[in-house]
Amino acid sequence: MSINSPGVLRLLRICRTVSDIDRAVAFYRDVLDFLVVGTTTHRRDAWSALIGASEALAQCVILRLGQQELELVAFNPGGAAYPAESGSADLWFQHIAIVVSDIDAAYDRVRAALQLRPAPCGLISTSGPQHLPPNDGSVSACKFRDPDGHPVELIHFPDGAGDPVWQSKSTLFLGIDHSAVAVGDLDSTIDFYSRQLGLKRASHSCNTGTPQDRLDGLRDVVLQVVALLPELHTPHLELLCYRRPAGRPISAHRQYNDIAVDRLVFQVDDLASLLERLDAEQVLIPTQVSSRGIVTLPNSQRWMQIQDPGGHMILLTEGERA
């Protein structure tokens, strides 16, 4: 993308808030085969200012699976727990989709691990992995919750489907295909990500029927799914708009350290030009969990935090954080 058309180059990682960093790392490492690749501690520094955590201590651990990354962040003091009795249609819902080479073997391993852990850790899907019809991608999938209640999806692509890298049989857990967020207003959210951030709409389906109900652990689901791609297609973003059942809205009183606050971390080509565009179109809305303007870290990398129209948090950067 040119400077005259700034936008997202890639989804660097998903930043996930957790209550106990050691417990969360152990779960993703020991159950899902993630590797620890970096640790950082923040307090009263530029990164803390970026996300609105001026007084909190933040412990950050970056994990890698395949070529994709997940960042776990624990704050002290911590925020509110993941909302009780959450469902896939609730608008704070955001999952990561982990690709597996054998859906049954992966499900068996995860189910055994979940049985050893207390709630909110547990299965979301009912009746095991679900095989979706061709109009829904022909994938096999199931969903569960990690020790903090965050949703995670296991997904298996049939031959010839998805990114070619997902056809590998070398390991059980291959990498992260996408992050999916629940949205209430599909049109405005598509417009934001496509027109403002430059993601490209790749597909749009309407999912319904028994397999989708079992996958989500809900009844009578009518779900519109839109896939949005950055320049580097994997991982990508999916929007989930539940026409039925209706989900609960994101709390207006949430804080940066609440467990349900995840952050999509996007690399962009020109942060200043993107900020100018967002500001001109009044996309930037000051909130308790959004920074307004660009923050420069000690390594000279520039970052900004915004939110999408539904309230999901986004970190934008021109480069990696050391």
C-alpha cells in the first residue's frame, strides 16, 4: 500500500488479557503446543500509557504456534473476570482459531485437559467436532474456553481448502488461521475495516443448521460470517454477526485490564497518515481504554490504540515491539 492509501499489512498477533500469567502460559504451552518466545514487564512506561495502564504492572508473554503469535498479558491490579454465562453471540466474544491436522485427536487432547481444570475452562461445542456443510466452508471445528473463559476454536481444513500451509501433517497443532469477533452492526464494521484500515473482503456466508448450533452451543443460530484479509492473508480477521440469537452488548464501563478485553495487533505501513484519515472521519473515539494519538516506545517504534465500531480493541504499529 502507498502512503496515499495507508492500511494494514498483517495481523501481527492477538493480545489476550489473563488473570494468572503462569497458569495461562502453561495451558497454551502444555495443551496446545505453543512455544514461549518472549517476556516483558511494563510499569509506568510508554507501552503502559499506550493501553491506558498508567499505574498497573503488566506481565507480557509472547507465544508462537507455527508462524503465528499470541500475546498473554496479566495486569496487577487485575480487572473484571470474563462475563458469566457468556455465549458466542455476545458482542465481547473474540476467539482465536487454531488449525489442527487431526480434529479428533486434537479434540481428545483438549477435552482431557479441560476435565482437569475448573470452570470457566470447558467445552463450548456440544457433541464433539462439527463438520460444516460446503456453503460454510466444509471445515471441521469445535470451540472451548481457556482457564480465563476466553473462547478458542480448533479448526481442520479439508484437502485443498484454506492456506496451503494448513495441509501439513507434521504436527497436531499447526498455527492460528484467524481471530473472529462478534459484531452487532455488520455493515458499519465491514466499512471500518475495509475502507479505513484497508482489509479486503474475501468471503461472506450465512451459517445455520444443527452443526452450527452444536459448534456454538446455542439454538436456532443464524450467523453471517465475513472474512477480511490484510495484505499478508494469514492470519486474518472474521466478523461474526448473529442474527439469531441476539447477544449482549459490551459494557460501557469496561477497563483496560478486564479479562474480556482482547486486542488485535495490526502492522500498518504509515501510522501518521492512517491517524490523519481516522481523525478526519471522526473514527477515533476517546474512551477509557483507547489512546488518542501516537505513542513512541524507547526502541523508536510507534504505536496507537483505537477501537472498532463495536468496541473491540485494536493496536496499530509500524513495526515490532522489542
